[in-house]
Amino acid sequence: MAKMLKLSAIKAPALYIRQDVDMAHVQDLRDVLTANPDKAYPFHDPIMVRKLPKPEKVKSTMANKAGTAEYELIRGLNRCMALANEKWTEAQADIVEAGDAEAFAMQYDDGETGTIKKHGLADRNFYIRTLRDNFSWKLADIAARMKLTGASISRILADKQAAGPKKPRKKRRRATPISASPVGASEQTTTSTNGGTPAFVPSEFFAVLGELVAAYSKQKDAVLGFIDKVDPNIVANAETMVAEMLGNR
């Protein structure tokens, strides 16, 4: 059950999903506070904090001054900033028990917990990389937490996720004639015109890729057991390749 906590008893999170403070959003929240005639707590959703193992002296609390913090903020930085700027000393807060990784994971907004403000691409990228690199979460677990597919996670990491209106693609010029394929009208191939090295054939590339995927499915344990012995650039480049292909479908 939510309770009122002193802002001076709450410290900012060590890691926070939002990479930039949106001062326009903070101002909107301040407008909500100043338009509140009865001075009752106006925000529908409480902020979220976790109890610290022991009080900590910090240079700046959520009251924007030094003090001794008993709690660490998990969600609600913009609301705390608006409250402090409007001279409020308390915030309505849900107090939860969480370790470092889970506290950070809770910062992601979704439909079930109540989306306060949508996260941008940079926020989501930072969130995924922090859970993966700082807390050793697997990408599949991160995807499940964010209610996204593995392909979406790869696009976010490659900065390929749509973040606004898409630019129209440029029309590609064909350098060589395209001949009809005997295996399907939609399949395109290119041929060499100078008798030298055969031109690249996209259908053959995907045929090889299909064989690799099939081999991985059958020998997954062996492949994963050997992955530490191969050049890490191979795996990194493969991840980039897949993300680019998915982003250009």
C-alpha cells in the first residue's frame, strides 16, 4: 500500500533508464501541481522506491539537497523533480523489495504497470545493454520482460528500431540484367557479363543461410559449447547482419 515519504529520504537511482531529463514533461507535471486547488496529492500513480539496507548520506536527495537517504528511487524521477520545484516535501510512494538488477528492470514502463511516459530508442538501448552487461541477463529474458520479440531486441541494439516516420527508400539501380529464375518468378539472380568471377546470387546466399540455420537447430548445444573458441567478431558481425536484414524487410 502506498504511503507518503519525505523527498529528503529518497536518493536517485544509481542507474536510470531515461538518458535525458525532459524538462518540458517536468513543466507539464508542475502545471498539474499548481492547478490542484485542494493541494491533495494529484498524481494517479505513486512513485516506486526500495528500502536501502542501511541509511546513506548523499550529496543530493530527491528534495534537491543533501541528506540521509533511507530509500532509493526506482520510478518517478520526473514527478519528484516537479514536486521539489513546487516546494512539495513528500511524495506518495510504493515501497518494494528488490535487488540491484530487479530494481533497474522495474524502471521499464509497460501497459500493466502503467506507462507514465514512453521510452525513446536511446532509453531502450541503454536498458537492454545494462541488463545484459551489468547484470548478465540473457537477451531472451530481457525480451520477455519488455514483451518484445528477439528480433525487436536485435533491432534496438543495432539502432534500427523505428523511432519516427520512415524515410522513403531510394530506388536501387540494377547494374546487370535480371534473368528469370526456374525455381520461382519472384526469385532474382544475376549473371557474369565478362566471363570472369560469377556475379553474386542472393538466392544462393539465403540457401546457405538456411543450411546454417538448420545445422544450428540440430547441433545447438555443440555450437554454443564452441562459441568461446571462435573469433568474437564473427558472432558480432552475424548479429549486425541479422539486425540489418530484419530492419530492411
